[in-house]
Amino acid sequence: MTNEEIFAKTTINSWKLAIDRLDQMFSSLSDEDLQTEVAPGRNRVFYLLGHLTAVHDRLFPLLGLGQRLHPELDEEFLSEPDGKSSDRVSAAELRRAWSEVNQQLMAAFVALPPEEWLKRHEAVSEEDFAKEPLRNRLAVLQSRTIHAGTHVGQISLAVKRQ
Amino acid sequence: MTNEEIFAKTTINSWKLAIDRLDQMFSSLSDEDLQTEVAPGRNRVFYLLGHLTAVHDRLFPLLGLGQRLHPELDEEFLSEPDGKSSDRVSAAELRRAWSEVNQQLMAAFVALPPEEWLKRHEAVSEEDFAKEPLRNRLAVLQSRTIHAGTHVGQISLAVKRQ
């Protein structure tokens, strides 16, 4: 492996570890358990499952990896706060979307040549990117990995209460 | 910048974003606020401040970057669960140790040549590393960045209640 390959593979592997941990937690919770709030009055795990799916789905266009799979989730899980009792999607649908998005993302990540991670993402202009080369795709992946981590920390509070 | 430099700098920057976010949260909380539990019956922010400081301090030997600064924190904040009311360190001392550890870590990270991130860390043997080259220093840094993220997610629950 070249050094660039090791840099890219290590970073993808760190993303995978965060996703695996979320997978394990979601699998350990029944559909009823998903209704648990991570802390009193805070988001339900159900909402965070939808939220993470929507955020990850947006990585396809943001990283130039193709079309989104589930744009219909944005309103309920990104634009709006946790509606608590007015769910418009079933837990089964949400679990399926979560798996589908992450599986297809992983396939796209693995297929991306290492140096492509250092190119600009779609939310930064060519002009700005010329001045700030750290605003690259790798930074987006790492930012979303940390984001996943923040919700791992919150959901673990609910998992341990079950 | 070479591609290796961009890979390394982007990853260090992601770590910095997580540390900055923790810094902001800790600064926004008074010493009394640090006694807040992130959820009922769970760790206090005070414990997580000590825990994160100890975990980050252990990066010095783990990454071959030098001696630890605060090994005395391990017992209270790593070996033991949150003791709630028997604190042996003051909030002021803990805040100082947190800043000191992260500042010196950042200086060491920035000074490390990019390719050094791909070498083995001290917790993996040369033999194992030859078979598993992704068990490198970069993976450790990314793992600790996600770990910091999990506690960002938990502490944010306490910050919003203040």
C-alpha cells in the first residue's frame, strides 16, 4: 500500500468503527426501545436514527458520490426537532434506510482513489478551496465521523437504561 | 503542501475541532455547573473533564511523543467510576491539566512529520503491525477524536440544562 492509501483506508476504517458501534446499539434496541429519550425531555433514539440516516444520506451529493437515497427524511429528522409522537416513518423503514445508506456509502468510500479525498467537497467554492485546501472531502468524512460519535455518546445513555 | 501533509493536517484539524468544542463547553460552565450529571445518575461533567484529560495524557507514550504530564489522574478518572462526592482534585486544577495536556499534544502533533502518523503505536507489536498496517498512530488519533466526540454529545446535554 502507498502512504496515501494507508491514510485513506485508516480514515475510512475509523468511520466504519463509528457506524459499527451505532449498528450494534440500534440492533440491541427493540422498536419500542427506540422511543426512549437519551435524557429526560431530549431526543428519542428513534429521532437520532432518522437524523443520522439523513445526515449520512446527504454525504452522497456533498462528496460528489451520487444521488441521495432518502431525501424524504430531511423534513422530519433535520428541519424539525423531535416530534415525539407524530412519527411519519416506521421504525422498520428507518432501520432499512439506515442500513441501505451506510452500505452504499461504504462501497463508494472504498472505491474512491485516495487522492480524491483531498479534493474539494460540493459545499466549498473553487475559489475558497484554492485558499483553504483543508476544506476537502476528508475533512467532511472526519466531521461526520465525530458527529456520529456525539450521538453514540448520547444513545449509549439510553441503551444502558434498557 | 504534499498530499501526505494535507492528509495529516486535515486529521489534526478534525481533532482540534473536537477539542475546541469541548473547550467552549467547559468554559461555559462554572465550577458548580461541572457537578451536573449528563443524565440522571450518570457521569458528572467534572468526571468527564478528568476522564478526557487522562485519556488524552496517555496519548504521549502511546504515540511515542514523550512522557505523560498527569498520570496521577488515572485512578480517579479512569480506573474508578464517577465517585460523585469524593473529589480529590479541584476543578481549577483539572481545568489547568486539561489545557496543558491538549496544548502540548497539539504542539507534538503539528511537529510530527506526516509519514510518522502511519507508523505503529506503542500498544501494537512489530509483528502484529507488519500484518495490520492500519493499526497506526493515525488510527489512534482518530479513535480518540471519536471518543472526544462521544463525550461532546453527552456534555452538551448538561450544558443545555444550565
